[in-house]
Amino acid sequence: MSDTRRRVKVYTLNEDRQWDDRGTGHVSSTFVERLKGISLLVRAESDGSLLLESKISPNTAYQKQQDTLIVWSEAENYDLALSFQEKAGCDEIWEKICQVQGKDPALEITQDPIDESEEERFEEMPETSHLVELPPCELARLEEIADLVTSVLSSPIRREKLALALMSEGYMKKLLQLFQVCEDLDNREGLHHLYEIVRGVLFLNKAALFEVMFSDDCIMDVVGCLEYDPALVQPKRHREFLTKTAKFKEVIPITDSELRQKIHQTYRVQYIQDIILPTPSVFEENFLSTLTSFIFFNKVEIVSMLQEDEKFLTEVFAQLTDEATEDGKRRELVNFFKEFCAFSQTLQPQNRDAFFKTLANLGILPALEIVMGMDDLQVRAAATDIFSYLVEFSPSMVREFVMQEPQQTDDDVLLINVVIKQMICDSDPELGGAVQLMGLLRTLIDPENMLTPTNKTEKTEFLSFFYKYCMQVLTAPLLANTVDEKKSKALQEGSTKINPVCPDNFQTAQLLALILELLTFCVEHHTYHIKTYIMNKDLLRRILVLMNSKHTFLALCALRFMRRIIGQKDEYYNRYIIKGNLFEPVINTLLDNGTRYNLLNSAIIELFEFIKVEDVKSLIAHIIDNYYKALESIEYVQTFKGLKGRYEQEKDRQTLRLNSRYRRDARTLDEDEEMWFHEDEDDDEGEAVEKSRPEEEFPESYGKYMEAKKVKESDDKENFPTQTPTGSFKFTFSHSAGAANGANGKPAASHAASASPNGSPAKSDATPGTLVVKTAMVGLVDYPDDEDEEEEDEEQSPRKRPRLGS
């Protein structure tokens, strides 16, 4: 019995003036040698650990509220509360506190902090004045009462004495009876005084007064008094709203009258705090702290009572999932669960865990699948809020449910696919719901919260499931709003400028930006799965089509996706980019941007700067070999010259390494030749033989190297770009894997250039591997051996930089 009586919850008040639950345990009062005094000790009922050790200080103000709460402050911003399971236990500890401080247990507050001037003023008063003397509760004395209530708010001691006076002899109930008389007589002056009185009494911050004022008999009269604000020409109609507009809907009849009364009371008190009372000033914030606590503990009690009623919750879920339930009824059930989950946030962590596990066992997730697919926007919004509570509580629980869903059904009915479709189909022009759902999806696919000790394979299993069943649903709008390279070229045949189909609708562009943000997150956190998906679907090529969008934010999202891929410094990605020639749309966008100095320009420059700083050799070689002539005129940053420098350094290193290797090979003779030299006794003859050995008897690799070198030199001299009569040059590149990567997987050192023998214009039907530059610029490939043979480039304005052909 003593254990139950002394069972308490420990709360602390956080910076947002909300109570945080610190745990449940049993309280005792005992002398602690270390603290040199009688102290309150609370030990956790789960493991016996010490939840609270607080010395009862003679100068600390302790306050008893609602018969089962003791509240006090231990520091300037550190408030504590003990919530007792039974009133008897609260009374025992309160008597002990009052005994230590030498106070009367009949008081509900032991003392108030007061300033020195006030102390001096009250020390001079006779000790007999224990209570404030209230005027008789009459109509003619209302102004006097209002002045008295207003005057004591600045003095903590006088507030306490006034509160004690108001609680004696039913004074508050008499005042509220006068309200009815004034309203019947339409006595506006009296009603205005009553507004000041009731508002002032609320600011006294006394739980015992709240118990009277918020009882069923009095609360509507309190609301009525607060309607007659003297600052308003006409009174507000709060009672009309609470009794007629606001309807209490019992989705399932509540048989417990105490629970029903508590729900009504909590709603009305919350209404008073949020709607009726003006926003408190900085100096009045603490005046309503007890009102906040009153609402908080009411909500805890409501959730606990509902959770303990197993029949009630079972019936709610049965109707929610029953196909025969009418849409209107289901809407009410969903809204009930939304409020229920919101109230659950007041529970302590272990109780909140039990609450959500109860909902999961009763089938909240299958029910959400049904209601999230309904046409009713309000129902979908409420279901989304419930889903967010569940994901925030336990992403693993949601993932486990999703993977257990039967796979024989259509992929569209999977819960995650339902969520993705809701995101895609959000009708809000600002996509508010889509943003919320995208955040929930991101939480579900985040590997950081998959490292649970109970299921070590969760990450692998869920990501495999997601990419198999859900990724195609997520990327469907992206693929539908872009066209692949072949279709783009077919649509733009004969045109010098690519303009693939891409979304101009702002809402669609916003949606694609959200999807790209999620895919960019995947690139950074999923590695293998997303890499496989990108390469199988050639996803980057499709995404880069969005570089042509008129919405700059969407082009930036596409660029950010590519930047994150390159940031992985993965050679598989690099070879994929090189093989697909995927820098071309990025460089075209840079050239089209001209000399405009904007975010798009900076982001593209940063992409190339990263490649330079990180010295990504394969990409540097590809960029210089294919695009340097188009980029070398950009001189306001040193990025491209730096890339060229890196390229030349690497080329020199490779040449030195190659020559060194072949010199070693030339000196390495096979065993037969060594034997022949060793057996030869005539040194002179041996030297003559050695000098006369033909070049082809050197190792085979050197022969191949010399042959390749001769072929390259011949190509360099003969395959110059052909100038057309219009002054343009035409280059033909091979975009095959071999041409892009070279024989050994590195970019080829040279490309074949084609033109008509007599210098006539090249044919207009360019092949897919052809890049056409319709200006007087020289070709895109920089041949280091051709410097003395190339014609001088004509000077061009930066705004008219040539665009790369496709």
C-alpha cells in the first residue's frame, strides 16, 4: 500500500515551458549527510536508480496543486514537479516539507520570492493580517473588487493572500452568480469589471482556484465573463461557439463519465488559454504556468484512461478497417486518432512506447493504407499526420510492416507506394503535403536509423525491397517529364540547339525538385543500390535533360545530383559519365548562361573546380580531350586553365613512365642472347654484333610502342579539322566505350577527325557521335603537337560562346 501511495512521476520544465517526464519511481524524505539536511529522494521503480535528490531548503517556495502535485524551483530556470498517484502520498510529503520549513500544511504554498523593498514593507505590517479583506460580493462593489485584484498582481505575497481569501466561503461562485445577474440586466459596466476580475484571478496562477473555476458548474460563466473585454465595442460569442459550433463527437460511445468530463474540461480550458486570453507579455508569462500544467496533466490522464480501455480501442479499429463503414464515420475515426496521437506526446517515453505498440498491434498501419487512398483531402491530411507520428516514433516498425506485406498483390497497394503516390498527387500549389511526405520517406530510407541491434540485416533487406518495389514509382514522374537522348535528337533534327521536352509547369517542376532531392540523398547514403539503379536506367542522362528547364531551381537540382555523384569519386560512376558524354548538357548550360554571374554559373564552375582540386584524372582527361576548346575562353576563373595544367602534368608523367619502361625493356636481353655474348671471347666482335642488331629484334612491346607513335604522328599531321565555307569546323568523335575509355579503360589520347577532302562543307546529317561547332572556333580537341599548324582563332564575345552540338 505504501508503495502505491508514494509512487510518483518526476517532471522538469524545459526552455519551451513544457514539462518533460524524467521517469516514475517512489519518493521518500530522509536526512542526507552529503547535503546536510532532509532531502526528497526518488528512486526509479524499474532499476532503483536515483531520479531525484533534492534538499528541502528553508527558503524554497513549494506549491501544492490539484491535491496530487508538488511544484518548486531549484534554480532560476530549473522547475521541478512531483506527480503523485494518490492524494495521501502527496499529503505526507507536503507535511514533511512544511515541517522542515516551519509552515502550516493547510497552506498550498510555503513562501514566495519577494524583493527587499517588499520584505521591508510587509515586516512593518501586523502579523494578524493573514488574509486580504475582500469587499462584500455585491453589484455595487464590483469596481472595488476589480481594483483590488488588479493591484495585487505585482506582489507575490499579496497574490497568495488574495487567493486564500477567494477560496474561502465560496467567494468565486458568488462572483460568477453576479455575472448572470449583470447579463440579465445588461449591466455593461458591471460586466467589464467582472472581465477584469476573472482575468486577474486566472493570473493568480492557483491550481485550487482553477479547480473551482473550471468545474462543470462554473466554466461557462468564466468564459462568459471573458467575453466582455472593455476594449471591444461588441462582446465576443465564445459560449455560442463552445456550445453550438464546437460539437463533441463520440466516434465510439464513451461509457466512463469521468473520462468524458475530463475531455470536455481540457478542450474548454485549452480554448480559454489559446483563444480567449490575450498573448501574455514578457512580464506575464509565468502568470499562466499553472494553467499550462493543468492542461498538460489533464492530457496525460485522458490518454492513460483511453489506453486502459481495451474494448474502446478494439471497437474503434474494427470500425476503421470495416469496408462497410461510411466515409463520414471513417473520417471522424481518423480525426479521433489524430488527436489521440497528439495527446500521446505528453506521455513519458516508456508509456509512449507502449502506446504506439498497442496501436501497431491493433492494426493502425493497415488502416492507414485504406484511409490514405481515400479521395477526402481532410482524411488524407489527418492520416498523414498519424503516419508522421508513427515514423517519428519507430521507423523500424513501419519498415518491418512494409516488408511483411503480401507480395502477390499489386505494388501500388504497398504502404510506401501509397505514400509516394500521395506525394506525387498533392493538389496543393505549394506542395505542403508533398514536402511533409518526402521528409517521412527520407527518414524511412535513411540507413542511419537502420542500425538496430535487434535486426542487423534490416538495412540490406529493406533497401533491396525499396529498390525492387518502390523506386520505379518514385522516379516515374521524372522519367515521364524527360525524354531520352535519341528522342531529343529526333525531335530536334536539323536544329543546332537541343531543347528536349522538359516541364514548364511550376508545380511539376517543384515536384521533380523534391524527387531529385530524395535521389541525391540516396546517392550519398545508399551507394551500391542507387549506383546499380542509375546505370541500369541511364538515370543521370534523363535527369540532365532538366538542365534545359526554364526554372533555374530545377536545373540546379539536376546539377546537384550530378555533383553528388562525382563527389563519390567512384570510377564506376566516372566511366559511366565518360561513356555517356554526360558533361555535354552541363557545358552547354554554362555556355548558354553567357557572362551572367549567377548561382547557376557558380554551381557549374564549382563542379569543375572540385574535379580539379580532387585531381580526378579520368574526368580531367575526358574534359580536356573533348571540351577544352569550348572552355578555354573562360578566363574570369582559373578553373579550366588549371584543369589543362593538371592534364599536361599527368600526360608528361605518363610519357616519362612509358619511356623509362621501354628503356628498361631495351636493355633486357633474353637468356639465349646473354649466353651468346658470354660465350663470345672477342669483345670487339661482340660490340660490332650488338651495334648491328636491327630494331625489330628488341622486345615486342617496344616495337608496338614505336608503331603506335608513328601512327599517331601521321594522324596528327593529316587529320586537321576541315574548315567549311561558312567558317565552321567539324569534328567527329566516337562515343563508344572503347573510344571513350581507350583500350585500357582510360580516355583515348586522340580522335579521328573527318572532313571532305576538298575542304567542302561537311554533310548536315550528323551522326550521334558528332559534335558540330557553328562558329569560327577551333575544334574541341586540343592537339599539343599541332600548335604551329593551327590557324589563329577568331576573337569571340563571351555572350556568344558556341554551343556544343549533340
